[in-house]
Amino acid sequence: MILTPVIMPVSRDAPLRTPARIQAQRYASRQALKACAAGCGAPTSGWEKNDRDVPQPNEGFFWSVSHKRNWAAAVIADCAVGIDVEHILPRDDQAVFDEVANQREWEVVGGRSWDHFFRIWTAKEATLKAHGRGIGAFSSCQVHTLVDDLHLTLRYDGADWFVEHYYHDHHIFTVTAVGDGIRWLVGSMDDDATVRDKS
Ligand SMILES: CC(C)(COP(=O)(O)OP(=O)(O)OC[C@H]1O[C@@H](n2cnc3c(N)ncnc32)[C@H](O)[C@@H]1OP(=O)(O)O)[C@@H](O)C(=O)NCCC(=O)NCCS
């Protein structure tokens, strides 16, 4: 199955950090999920989570969503999958560098920088989400190989996981590349969540 992750803009009508904005983020992620489902023949409803917030398979389709203030993303696959988005915005405190990766992992990606930080962060979150885990498991998920500018491998739970990054509007989107290829789609909320091909 070719993965077609969909990214969708979040409505900016509601102020940042308000419940209404969070709701808008979540809405955009579900619009992205609907677009994914339409593209791969998955069900249009029945996308439920368990009591730990972990997305549950729906008629054999696995799914993952991510949403930040201005962008949301979703992906559907025929096996466990994870997606994550982050705004590439340097923070004040570089102490987080040591929290996200160890010295060996930083060397693998070519040294400490904010760009590399967000690659590692989203790669680990996507991989852990594919396992139904959260950031509590960060240190047990390790960057293993730098493949190229858009791909990394990670090692988690005794297996290697390949991830692909996609950059858009100063954001990084990362998906576990579990399919036969990846075609990123960018959606628009203006015309009923239509998507266009970015491959
Ligand atoms: C899961 C987690 C990584 C999500 O990351 P985030 O940057 O906060 O949020 P994102 O927008 O990227 O993703 C949110 C989506 O992830 C999904 N999600 C939440 N928990 C998940 C999990 N354990 N596994 C997979 N997906 C999960 C949900 O669908 C959620 O969207 P929704 O609330 O609209 O349904 C993060 O919230 C986390 O680590 N939480 C702590 C969970 C945990 O580890 N608890 C045990 C203590 S260590």
C-alpha cells in the first residue's frame, strides 16, 4: 500500500492556546483523516481511540494523527503507523537537546542544531505513536542511521523503523514509512478539505 499522508491547515479564527483553537486543530486532523480514508478505500467512520488515547485499528486500517497550532496531519496504513508534526521554531533552552537524544544519536544526524532536533523529535514521536506509546518511552527509541536529508532509521523494541520527513511552511511532518512508497498531500479547508498532490 502506498502511504498518502495528508496535511491540513488549521483555522486561525480562534486565538492561540484556547480550547477553541485546540478544537480547530483536532477538526483539521480529522478532515485530513477523512481525506486519507477517501484516498485508500478505508471506512469513512469508526476511527476510535482506547481509554489511553491510542488510535484503534478500523476494519484492518491503522491510523495516526498529529496537530499543532497551524497545521494538522493524518495517515492511514494497513499496518501500525505513526505521524508527527512540529513547527520548526528554536527554543530558548538547548537543555532539551540532551533530553531528545544521546551523544551517539547526535553524531549520527550530524551534530546539534534545531533542525536536527526537530528531525529527531518527530521521528521518535512518530515511531512511538506507531507502537501506542508516548514520550515517556523516548530514551528507548534511538536514531540508528542517517539515510539522507529526508530519511532516518530508528531502532525500537528490537526492530528498525524507517521514517520520512516532509517540510512545509516552516513545519516538519514525519511519518513511519511502512508502505510501498509515500505520496504527501496538502489539503485545503476552503473547499471541503480537498487535497492536492505534492509528490
Ligand atoms: C502521545 C503523544 C506523543 C502525542 O504527542 P503530541 O505532540 O502531544 O500531540 P500530537 O498532536 O502529535 O498527537 C496527538 C494525537 O496522538 C494520538 N495519541 C495520543 N496518545 C497516543 C498514543 N499513546 N499512541 C499513539 N497515538 C496517540 C491521538 O490521536 C492524539 O490526537 P487526538 O487527541 O486529537 O485524538 C504525547 O501526548 C504523549 O507522549 N503523551 C503522554 C502519553 C504517555 O506516554 N503516557 C504514559 C506516561 S509515560
